[in-house]
Amino acid sequence: MFLASLGWLALLPLVPEGILCLRGGSGLKYFAPIGYYECIVSFFLLAPGLLLRRNWSRLWVVVIGAVLALTTLLATWQVLTAGARWDITAHGALLQTNPGEAAGYLRAFSTWGLIGGIILLAAGFVAGLIVNWRARPPRPRMAGGCLLAGLAVSSYGVHNAIRYGGWPVHDVLAEDGTKLRIAALGINSFHPVLLLLVTDHNYRVTHDYYLGVNRRMAEYATGFAGPQVEPGAVAPRDLVVVIGESASRRHWSLYGYRRPTTPRLAALGDEVMLFSDVVSASVGTQTVLRGMFITSLHGLPVFPLFSAAGYRTHWFSAQYNQGENDVEVAALVQSCDERVFLNGAFDGDLIPLLRRALAEPGKHAIFLDLFGSHVRYDDRYPAAFAIFTGEGGSGHRLAAYDNSIRYTDSVLADMIAVLRESGDASCLLYVSDHAEDVYDSNPTKYLFRSDELATDPMYEVPFLLWFSPAYQKGNPTFVAAARAARDRPFQTAGLYHSLIDLARLRHPVFVPERSLFSPQFQAVPRHVGNAGRIYEKRR
């Protein structure tokens, strides 16, 4: 029973990959080599249980069994909810979440079947540990034979891992040229323990790098000095950048969606300039916001450049403030003059903050971070916006997602109305951080978002511009160029070039070829997902 319990504990971590292979239809052909390498990892983790004295052996198996259980349950949860392996996006979400956000996520994905499956898997680990605790260990000769047999079976896989660099660590260049030591994943590192170790390593390397850069803001920000207004241009008094959350352009009626999800924006007609081919670089907010705002100047965010140009910078967010260790938002925007987090409020509660900022003297660069269509969708809009309904779990989820889009439409229309009332030269840009696949790739499957699955709908984001009459009058050539750019293929990484262009500023950090609105814009391949697939618009 002792050996059987160890074997049982070694096999349970294969469950996540087994589910993926069954769902993907690849069967044993793909699962066999992955399972082989996973068993090798489990063998080396559990083998000391055969060598130690019985009391120490019990303790070792309990500790290792707990680690195996925790990592396997996390990996299985990711497979069952997102249909993909655990990755750095999931890891960052886990480490940077808060009770309210976590509760919403659990409510959005929990089903009786899912909960039952997780409980059953946890019970399997508990049963294996109990059996091992009570069982008598094998005789030394039997234990030695099992160890030798395990080493013999593992030798081929270990040889391949050493020969072909099974867990290679390579340098990845950050924006400022710093080399980050990133671990790569491969078929022999899909074991839940290795998977969690690799993603944790990569998360902490990038997290610590960006946190360090942000802490050196004052030291390097002088490099943003001296931005000048483009000769002959009129800089906006108010530059408003609205960052949506999880909104898919496939669910905007402005882009042809069947439900009237954007009626108020549609009523604005030509006042709103819609861009048809914009995608995000990732499905992780952390990665996307870095790509949008971090510049080539020492890897610093763009906000000090606007300050150097005489703008008072504001970051108003309906989302949560996780503290300085949250490089996704809090540390990233620490150089803004004003930072307000509403910690889970409705997006409409940002409008009074917008009004107050606009009423202050001087120029303003205002960044509004929406809660948008973040799970759980039902929590993202007031009851008055529960307009669409649907039958069953999938119908309700789809209706709730579309209701959240409808609420975003109303909030954006209200923001534009506030800017129009001021009469100043102003502009508003809206873009979502990323999208979600809400029954778009497959009408029967909710794929959510995952850089491993990397379906097109997860990256296709809405993107729009609004210019005040005064802005249009002062910048007719630029407005015409922006209007002509509406069908350009664009990826939101490097968005700061377009923002500098909108502000009609010039500075060495600005590259016109990367501004969506510049006549000098140059399209480049748009890579999406963990595999770096090149995105091409299909619809």
C-alpha cells in the first residue's frame, strides 16, 4: 500500500494535462510524452520517502503531497475555467487580487460540477496521504529496487532535459535594454510544480524590474524635459484617455454586433471616430498597461512627459488600489499628480472626478481607468442597465456581458458630453486593455481569455476618438490624418506615441512611425499569445 500510495500521488498531477488533451482531442499521442516527464518530476519529489526513516518519511510525503495538491488544484482550476495551462497572467492575477475581485471571479466561474471536480481531486490527494501515513514501508531491498527502476525509467527524460536545455533560462530585453532572465516552458516542465515555479520566477523577475524602475522615477524623469508643441498646432487643454476593461469590439453594435449595445455613441454619428483594426498585445492588464504607457526612456511611463509640457496629470480609476507592489497600476502611475482609486465603484462615479479636474485652471491630462466588463459582469452596471436577458447559464452570462458594454457606452457618451460643455480644445481616446472570447469563437464555449488559447476575439478591442470643435479648428490637418487612419492595423503596445501626437507635442522619445495618427505610421507584424502568432484581421 505504501508504494501504491506514492504511485497514486505521483499520477494525480497528470490530471490538468489529461483534461487539456481530452478537450483538445489530441489523446494519448500528445499526452504520453507529457505524462512521462510529469511522472519523472513526481518521482524525484517523492523518492526521498523511500530512503528516510519512517517518521521522517511520513513528514516528507505529507509536505510534498501538500505541494503537489496545491499546485495541481490551481492548474486544474485554470484548465477547467480558462481551458489553458497556468501562465504568468493567471499568476499575476492570483498574487495581485483582492477579496472583492476574487469573490467576483469565483461567482463568475463556479459551478456545482466544477466545485465537485475540485473537491474530488483534493479528496484523492487526502486519500493518498492517509494511506501512505498508515502503510508500512517496503523492505530496504524492495525500496532500493524501486529507486533503481525509477532512475532507469527516468534516465532517458533526464538525458533529454540536459541535452536540449529542458528548462532554459534566456535573456529578454526590457524597454530600457536591461536583460531579464526569463525561464522558458516546454513539454518537460508542464508538471504543476514546475509550472508554478517557472511562472512565479518570471512574474517576480518582471515585477521587481518594473518596481525598481518606478522607484527611480525622480532620478530619470528629467529626461522628459523640453517637449514642444508641434509648430502651427494647437495643443489640447484637456487630453482624456479612457482605458476600458475586457471589452470586445465584437460586442459593440458600432462594429456590427447584433444587439444594440452602443446606441448613445452611435447617436453621436461623425463626432466619434471609430478604428476598425486595433488589437491588444496580451490578455493580461498588467502587460497591456506597461506596453501602452512605458516609454523607451529608461523604461519609464509617459506621464512625466505630459507634466513637463505643463499638464497636470490625473489617474482616476474605478478599480482597486493594490499598493505599490501592484506594478499593474499603483506603482506604474505614481508619477501622476493626482491618483484616485474608487475601489470597485461603477464607472459612472468617475464622471464627477472628470468634471472637477476640468474645472481646475491650467491644462490637464486625465486618465480614466474603467472597471468596464471585468468579471463578474453582473457587478459592472447598475440595475437600470440590465437590458438584455438570456436563458440558462450561457445565455445569462452573454446578456450580462452585453449589458456591461451598454453601460460603458453610456459612460463614454456622458464623458464626451462633459468635454463638449467646456468648449475648450479637448480630445478623448478610448481603448480597452484587452478583450474576452464570450461565445465568439464557439457559440457553445465560454473561452474567457488566455494567452495560451490566443483566439482572435481575446485581442480585438474597440478604439475610438472624439475631438472638440476647438481642437478640430486648431488642428485640421492632424484631424484629417487621424480620420484617414481608421482602418490601419494597429497594436496598443507603444500607444504612448499616439498620445504624444494627440497632445500635439514633440520630444525625442516620440517616434512618428509608431503613432497611429501620423502620416509616417508604419505597420508592423502584430504578435499575440504565448506562441507569438501573427494576428491578421479576419472579419
